[in-house]
Amino acid sequence: MTDPWERPGHGPSDPEGYLIEQTADGYRWTCRADGRTGGPFPCREDAVAAAEADRTA
């Protein structure tokens, strides 16, 4: 079985409706509903927190 952290956008902490991906310059989130993005963030946890904040905004 593949570790979910190795599959971008499939980590156990990804907020509902968001894709968290590692890029060359850090981590980014993408809103699946409308394609908005945020980042780069220095770590996955920061990207997840920002996506959760965007989701509740």
C-alpha cells in the first residue's frame, strides 16, 4: 500500500474540497470547486491551515 503522504492531494489532513500539493517552491492548495489556489507555503501543515481558513471564509 502506498503511503498517503506520497500521493499529492491524498494526504489524510487535506481539507474537504481542497487539493494540497508539494511544488518546487513549497506547498500549495487548490480549491476543487473553482480552481482558486494559495501558496506557496513552507510546509504541508501551513498549506492545510490556509486551505481550512479559506474554506470557512
